[in-house]
Amino acid sequence: MNNEQHVSLQPTELLNEMFLRLSETETPNFRNRAHFYGAMAELMRRILIDLARRRGAMKRGSAAVRVALREDQSIGEMDLDVEALDHALAKLAGIDSRLAEIVNLRFYVGLNSAQAAEVLGVSEATVKRDWSIAKTWLLREMSG
């Protein structure tokens, strides 16, 4: 596998890593469902960023990592620079925190529009509109 250019991070590997990191901390006390999903999205993001940095350090100049992600069962695999996404997402959070939260819930946790709307306490139409805005903004931000 060291010779593979694009090694996917399997969902079970990500969940195992999440479980290990959660088990190292004291018993988490989540206030509600939205807090739980937000914490899990942040944890997934950190794991992916750590992986990208480790691989980038091993391969000098190769920070892009193939990550299998899904959007309503239709995205499949894509090449993704996780560090660039993290920087862009942090910048988006400074501009509009709800847009960043929707990206976290949809992209990292894998919730659909209805589920994200329920977690955030907004309408599904709002989530769909904000998801579209956030994707467009992130694409523009990450493409230079």
C-alpha cells in the first residue's frame, strides 16, 4: 500500500478512529442531538486532516488524499485536499457559521437535508439553499 498513490480511508476505519479518540476522553456529555452531530463532524474533520498531514509529510508535496464521501448516495469517490478544505471551511465559519455547520453535517456526518434541518432546527428548504451556497463558495475558495 505504500506504493499506492490514492489510498481510500474506509468508513469503518474512520469510525474505529473516532471510537478510539472518544474512548481516550472522559465520558462526553452532549447537550442535545445537534451538539452530538456537531462534535462528531468536528472529530471526523480532525481525523481526516491528521491523516492528510501524515501522508503529506511522508510524500512531500502530496497533500491530496482520496477520501470516499457520499452525498445522498451519489458522490462516490473523489480526490480531495483535506487541508485546503479545512482552511476554506474555517474561513466560511468566520463568514457564516450556519453554512459551515451545514457543511459539517452534510459532508462529514453524512446527513441528508431533512436530517440536517432537524438537527439545526431550520426548514429543509433553508438547508438545501445554504448547502448550495456553501458548496459553491467552497469550490470557488479552494480552486484559487
